[in-house]
Amino acid sequence: MDSSEINKKYNLGVLKLLKIWKGYYLDASSVYYTLKKAHAKADGGVEYDICTYHARLEEALAEAVRRTIREGVASGELKEWEQVRAELQRLESEARGLLQSICPADKTLTSTLKNNKCA
């Protein structure tokens, strides 16, 4: 059961997620982070699908980078290697900025992103 279902079941109110970018959101429990992707429902509402679970924040952000690049290639938005490289650099920079805003000079994110560059 994801947090939106828990909220409905226990009437906990509005689901609170941190927006990362392009429809990706971060949710958390006391144990793990959950990367979620928003999509429109038939009734006009928004639903959040669980993509992956992560023990570390930087791993969740690195996964958002990989998925965004993969989706860009799959959709045809990224057609040339130079476009992929530029988008990867932009997303990595944005992910570093998000993490550094709460934890300055985090070398773990840089390492995680460098070790997992394959989209």
C-alpha cells in the first residue's frame, strides 16, 4: 500500500511529496525514500506511481536522473549523443543543487551519479 492509499484509508489529508522535476516526486517513510512518477487519471486527478525504493536520498536522485534520460531517448526528445550528454550534465547539476541545499558539499551524490551514468 503506498502513501496515497494510506492517506485515503486513514483520512490523513493531502499527500505531501517533494517535487524533483518532470513529474518525478520524492516520498519518504522512517525507513526509505520512494521515487514516484505523477500521471493524470481519467477523472482529471493526479496519481503517483511508485518507481523505486531507496535507503539514501542521493540514490533516489540518481535514479530520477537515469529515468529522465531514458524517457528523453525513448520519446525522441533526445536524438543526438550531444543532447544526451548536455541533458545528463544539466540533470546532475540540478540534483547536486537539490541535495546541496540541504547538505552542502555532498561527495556521495557526485560519486553515485558518476558510478551510475548509464541511463
